[in-house]
Amino acid sequence: MCGRYDFSKPNQNEFQGVDWNGFEGQKEIWPTNPVPVLLFDENNGYQMCTKHWGFIKYWPGKTGRIIAHNLINAKSEEITFKRNFKKAYESARCIIPMNGWYEWPVNDEGTKTKTWIGIKDRPLFGAAGIYETETDKDTGKTIEVFSMLTVAPGMNTPLKQAHDRAPLLLERDNYMTWLTGSEGDRQSLIQPIEDQDAFIFKPV
């Protein structure tokens, strides 16, 4: 699961031609923060839009009162049938640019250590996302939101020691497939990185 991520260095070559529209980067992005995501643009390839992290869904709490829930992540295994995400997966996909993300693995003594995780030789990369427009029931205002797809980490990677979920990370050549590809092509991208040497871990 990704509950924080780093997008502090947007000015790199991973996404050619993207205008970040004044966004200077943010070292630790939290749920509900407004941040850039990339959509498909038939003229320029990518369209940068600012959206808030986390779908807003409403259902009864323990007292029966309807409360808002912030769904920041969507399990890739459930994306084709879960009511909260199915429609967005079919027609509203995006790429979430990031330099890394944070996890809190537990050591043998039971102590959690905040850890930054990145990809070797890819200082900027994209994770698979979906988006939609929500209505805040308290204010009546519409809000543009996104959620990040997750997968179980690769069987032989050290990510398994960090958490039982990881962002669905995309290879550069697969960005357009995620944004515009067929259902079968998109499904072929829903798999973890299996290279055990692919990741960088830095306690912070």
C-alpha cells in the first residue's frame, strides 16, 4: 500500500514535453493533496491535470451515520468489478508521476522505520492510476480526484518485507498502453516488478 509518495523533482526526461504548470515538486505527498497526474492528449501525448489524491465515497460508519471515506488505493485484482473503481478503470485512466514512495517496514524488534523506496536508474517514473469527478456531500462542490492502483509485490523482491502491497509501476514504453490500450493490453500490465535488484531503499 502506498500512503505517501515523493514527487519533488518533476523536471526530468521521463515525460517528454509535459508542462508542469508551475508545480515545483513536493517531497511527501499525502492523501487529499492536489498534485499533477497525466492524462492522454491526442495532440501532445500527455495532458497534465491537478487532482486530489483519493476517491471520496460514502457509506455508514459504526454509528450508522453516513461518512466520507478516502480511497487512495485500488487493488488491481478487483479493478474490473469493484463498483467504486470499475467505471474509472474502463474510461478514466491516468499516470501518477513520482520519484519514490514511502513505507514503514517493521524490523525484528518490532520497530517501524520510515523508508523511501525508488527504482534504480529511473529517478522519475509513473504509476498506474484512475480518476473521476466527485461531489462533496458537505459542500456540494465538485472535486477532481484520483486513486493509485496497487499489486502484491514481486515474489523475490525485498518489497515483500516493506509491505504486502506496492504501487502498480509502469515501464516507460507502456504509458500509452495504460492510457489508451485495449482491455487485454491493459490487463497485461497489471503485474509487479520481479527484478530483486530493481529498487532503492533509504531510511528517512
